[in-house]
Amino acid sequence: NLWVATGGVDETWVGLYTSVGVHGLVDGNWIDVVSLEGENDISGIRDFLCVSIDPLNPSHIMFGSWEEGLIEVLNGEMVAIYNSANSTIVEGDFGSSPRTGVAGVDYDKSGNLWFTNAYSTSPLQVRLADGTFVAMDLGDSFTSNDNIGGVKVTRDGYVWVILPRGGGILVYDPAGTPSITSDDDWRFLSTSESQGALPSNYVYSIEEDLDGEIWIG
């Protein structure tokens, strides 16, 4: 199946206010998902930035919105919005008003959904396969003024996170226990020789090939 998130941000990470919604190509047929009403003071749901399909149930899809947080779609219907009212997700003050920014979502092979929560002190979180939310403890590495972007979970369980606008990359190791943060470790990659020696701190995409090598755009 193919699912499309239709929103976006500009070069300064201001939302484009796109309200086209989400669409899926399922069994050869296009589905236009009827949107729930948004839960903040802005009508509708705008700027869906990312999408991931549950490996345990291909009819279960999660989207990230740069305005409303985490959006759940099941069997072609939008069924839930996750934000500060019903999860560990934190609201941020950006875009001229309080919003809930989720710019990256990716399931691991066990059906745990890893996602980013921009402009919060809990920027990397996971929704476990049983529906429980857990925020990763990154100490004082981030403040509520820091943005955080796309996420890619590799087959070895490492979580690769894009830090927008020249921040490089965060690589997080949950040590195989997403629900327990005390045994976790993480590293920041940048152009520094001691931190991976990236050719540029401006990262836009991450992918894993069939040999387990990580490719960075």
C-alpha cells in the first residue's frame, strides 16, 4: 500500500498551511480519508508531514502533523488525534500560536512507533505496540526552543533523527527495550571529525539499504 502525507514546511520550518489531507492507494484503489475536526483553535488539520505503516497491521497508519500532533488512521478512517491531552506529546509555541509539531514518524519491526515532538523537552518519543507512550530521557540536550525533524528506525533498532537547519543528526540506541530509558545511549553526528565527520550539517533525508548501510542526503 502507498500512503501520502500532503503537507509541508518552508525553508524556515514555517508550515505551508496545506489542508489537502491524507490519501492512500490500497489494493489498487485511491482512498481519500475523511479528516477529523482539529482540536486546537485552528479549524481542520493542516500540514501532514510524515507517514508510516504498522508492520503488524498494514491497515493501521500513523501520520505526523505540524499543527495537530499524531494522527491515527485505521481501515481507511481517521480514528484518533494524539496530543498533550491524551499522551506524552507536548505542545510547542511556534507558528505564531501554540501548536503540536510532529515532523517524523517511523515504525520499528516490532510495531513500536517512533516519532519526534518539536519544540519540547521530550523531542523523541515512542508509542509502544500496546498503545503506551514513552518519552525518551535526553537530559538537557534539547530545550523547548529546539526543532527536530524526520526519523528513521533501522533494522538494528537504532533511531536516526534529523535535526533541521544545520543541526546534523541524532542517533539513539534504545538497547532493545523501548519502554525502559535507563539503559539507552545516544550520539550526535556533525561535521566534526570526532562526531562522524558529515560532509554537511544540513541533513534532509536518511535511508537504509539492503546491506544495512545508512545513506544520508
